[in-house]
Amino acid sequence: MMGLGRRHRLRCAVLTLILALAAGLTLTQAVAAPAAVTATLTLAPLLARNAALPSAPRIPSAAFERRPRLHALRLSPDGASVAYLDGEGANASLHVLDTRTQATRRLLALPGPVALFWSGDSSTLFLAMPDGVSVVSVADGSSYKLAAFDGRAEHRLFPADAGHAHHVLMASQHAASGVYRLERIDMQGQRELLYQGVPLAGFLLDATGRLGFAMTVASDGTRSVRRRQAAGWQEVLRCQRVDECTLVAAAPDASRLSMLMAQHGDRSVLVEINLAQGKSRVVHADRAGLADIRRVISDADQGTPLFALFESPMPHHAGLTQLARRAVADIDRQFGHGGVFIEAARGGATLLLTESGSRLHHDRYWLYDGARRSTREILQAQRAAGQPLPSGQLAQTSAIHYRASDGVLVHGYLTLPPGKVAASMPLLTLVHGGPWERVNAAYAPLVQLLANRGVAVFQPNFRASVGYGLHYMTAAGGDLGNGRVQADIVDGVRWLLRQGVGDRQRLAIAGHSFGGYATLLALSHTPRLFQFGMAIAPSPDFARTLRFIASAPGGDPALPLRLQDLGVDLRDGAAMRTLEAAAPVRHTDQVGKPLLIMAGARDSTVQIALVTDYVARLQLSGKPVSLLVDADEGHNPRLPLYRQATVYLLEQLLHQYLGGPAPAAPGAQLDAYLRQTLKANRALPALSAVPGAGRTP
């Protein structure tokens, strides 16, 4: 679904992040906000600091997409080594760094993408490759194939328990039968079956290495947490579809269970449940009362939670033990509050820090020594070989908070071109997909390109976005037409204009998936606000798209119930008629500003026939619309030429309608691609010479 499917692929339990309590925010609840947030409701200091920065030189478009050489850094359990991949694809190789001396060694070349896992004694690396699992000795780089993957099943590896230092865990699910198996594999390839049955959405091993807790998902979407007992499995907790429900750790005697759960049906917090007493206590929650705990970093051996990670408004950690709190204080002093991700060695005394942020084209890596309370950067030469753009030439993405027209506090991010007067900038609103997803302040190639071209970028985390609690995510309910969600987006634009950000005569809007749908809504229902729109894989009729996804063969049978929990009841005729009434396909007569749509003919989420029908209606009315259709592309852009075309066409729109700089002429390959894929082109007359660009789709 618009974002739901992608999140499910990212994490087996990720749907728990988008399930929510159906009750929305009351105005009193929503208006109350932490002092740290209310202090940022004026942008004057931010605008002044940004205007005083030096302007950045123009950077070639392709440079923003340049990928780092370093990948998949993994700290060994004993903290003595860091394994990493250098290079990409057929040119990638596996290396290991000695954390004491910082000496590096190349172990072997790799045939393709891999995932890395350390053995418990830090002597061996397990490599998950497309065709199976291999073992590599850290001492001499010798390797051999440990297990081949069954091509009829999906596989996933996990680190083994502390008591099985020379093993790895492998989960597999057969595509035809759906049977799920969890096995432990030793260095000789011998397999020990730990579980077979319905798929697990989470599990924890006990002190003996057996399955101690298991979580399964019922056909109606509820989740059952069971504990192994002498007499068999006993259900200890049942999580409803609306609940955050993630297993974190268990006591050695299985008497206590740590989980991420929704406190009072709202923000995700770390809870410890005393199973004998049937009581629970909150171990940690966001002290600012704003954000969900995104995940917990635990000790690899003992399973003790060490750090809680928050993403909102900026990434930051909280320490859960005395040693961890001291480490977080040291990290925050050096790096500021946010932008560092932690991986802990055994006991948490040695940490691998990944420094990230909007102005870091490629991540930086550091080691933290808890005994000395010091940090040192590692792999500087390897990072530099990837030719990252200088931080001083990139734009800062800042968290912002604003009041919507109904008084509720809404969140988002703003990126400003450095050294420019904010009030004179073009302003592009970039809307995320989902709608039950979010944006953050990480480096984003498109955002940085826009800022380099002198365009301010507004990215709203409107109500329905995740990361700020379940109430915030479900506050809009099913009001996904020209309603609450769309108002949050438009209210944010108008608030920015009042704050002195953006030239009101040079506004534009763009987005992918739900963001593309929001773009179509904006050009239909606020036709004079934006000068153009760019929509990638948009649905012109969101109600019809939801019904299509919910009825798709082989889809999630619980999806209609999940949507109902989110406030979208497909059986509610009146509510669906309201959503249908606002559909862009019904308001083509109101569109007056140029619109570019990009779509994939193989899109299994938004039917291409809906898109071409919508464009045909616009064409028949003489509207300025362009359409690019890639015959091999799906819903989520993946083909390099498609992405290049996206950037080039957006730069053309900015140049033609907002006064941005002209893009560099396309190379021969991109030029041929545009001639092949542009099926209609009235929004960009400069490209009207492209053969076939004026055809009705």
C-alpha cells in the first residue's frame, strides 16, 4: 500500500509501527507541547544564522547520488575488531579493522551484496549472500560455503545466543507452503531445528539457547506472545492491532520480559513486565513527551537493554544503565544532540558510532572507549575514497514545529540554501508517502540538490506520520481527501510564508506515492497556491486504490482491519464517498497549473490505467500536463535512468516556473530515454520536440 508494503519489507514487525488507537488527539492534548518544541515556533534565529553562511557553489546533479565506498560496518562482540565492506557490487571486498591499532586487513573479494554477522567469540564472520551462508576466518581470511539457500524460500540470518559462540541462526519461510523454520547452524553446517510452524514476528532465546518467547500474528492481525513452559507454550500477552508490540529482552529465568509497547495507547516506551506478578513498569520513555522509542540497543551476551534510540525530532539516544548514560553524555558533548547511531560491544564499554546527518554526504565512523571516555575517528581514508561532498557545501535540515489551523502542533523539517535570504527563495513542499510513514533529517540527495539550486525545501510530518506516538498518527483518521492531512500540509506552507520563508509567487509541491496523491489534491483544491506540481506514482483516486490493494490476491487478509484501526473503514459507505468526492480525478476542471506525473507500467499498487485515464481527462480539457511512463518500472523507483529523469525534469520545472537555474543538457542515454518514455508533454514546452510527447496516453 502507499508505503505500507515497503515498511513491511524493511522489518518483519514493522506493521506494529503503523497500527494505532482509533481515538484522535483532543485539542488540549495536542496543543500541550514540550518547552523545547514551543521555543522553536519562531524561525527568525534560524533564518538569520543561515543567511550569514557562505553560499555553496553549484554542484553537478550526479554528485549528490554518489554512493559511499564503506558499507555494513559491524563491531565484534569483544570490541576488538570492526568488519566492513569496501566498494560495491562486483568490486566489493570484506575487510577488518583492529580497534586498538587501527590497522586494516583485506579478507576476501565478494561476488555481490552480503550481510555480515559476527560469531560470539569474535573469531569468525558469517556472510549472508543471495545464494547461501559462508564462513570467513578473521585470522587468515579462509572461507567456505556453510549452507545453501533453498530457492523456493525466503531466508534471514540472526546472531546466535551467547552459549553458542560458533553458530548462526537462520529463519526460512517456504514460498508455497508458508512453513516457517528457525534453525541454528554450526561451523560444520549441522542444523538444529529450534522452531517450525507459523511465521514468527519476533522471538527471544532462553539461557540454554532454546526458543524462550515467540510472537505470532493471527489472521486478524492481533499478535500473541507466548512463553515456553515445561508443559508447553503459554500465552502471556496478546497485543491488539493498535498496539506497539516488540520483544526486546528477557531475564535469564524468563520471569521478566522487556518490550516496546504503547504507553496509554500512545507513544512507544520500554516496559518491563513481571510475568509472575502480572505487573509492568515503564523503564524509559521520551522525557520531552514527544517521540516514540524507535529501537533498543542491548548487550549481545546478556540481552540487557543499554540504549534507547529516538528519531524525533532529531536522532538521539538515552542511556538505560549508568555506564550507558555516561556514554550518551560524552557523545552528546562531542556531537551535539542527535545524528549519531550506536552499536555496542559486549558490556557496552566499546561503542561503534555512526555519525549521520543532512550535511554528511557519507557517514563518518568513530569508536568510543568507555574506560577513557574518549572517541576517535576510524576509516577516514576509506571514507575519503568515496569522494563525499564537503559538509560546508551542503544545507542543514532543521526540525520545525507549527500550529495547524485547528491549533494542533504539527511537525516537519526545513532545509534552507545557505547564504540566502529566506523570503526571496523559491519554496518546494516535498510530501512523504504512506501516509503512515515519515521523513527525518538524514542526508537526502534530492533535498540537497534542491537547496544547491537555491530552493528551500519543506517536508511536513503531517498527522498520520509515525514517530510521534499513535495518537498523532491516527489523529487524522480517514480524513485523507481534501481534509485534515491536506490541511496540515497547506497550513505548514502558509506558516512558513508568515515566518519569512519563501516567495509566495514561487511555490511548488511534489511527492511520491501518497505524496504524489497529495500533490494532485493540492493542484485541485488549492489551485492558486502552487506554481507547479510533480507527482511520482500517484493515485488519482485514493479510495479506489485502497480497495484494489485490500482485495489483491495473495495480499494481507488483515489489511482491511488494519486500515479500520487507522481510521479508514472500507465498509463505511459515507466515509468512502467523502474520500471519493475529493479525488483528483473528479476535479480535473480545477487544475490550472502545470503538472508532471511519472509512473511505472508495472506498478502493483497504483494501477497504471488510473493514471493514464486521469492524464487523458486533463489533456481533453487542455490542461498543462506531462506524463512519463516507464514500461519496466514499478511503484518504488529503482532504475537509474528513471531517477536521472526525475532529477532532470524537476530541474526543468524549477527553471521554467520558479526561476531556478537551467539544468545541464541531458546526455545521449537520458535524452533517448526521455524520447521513449514521455507520453504527453504540455507542462514542459521546452521538451515539446520529444517525439510522441504530445500523444494522448
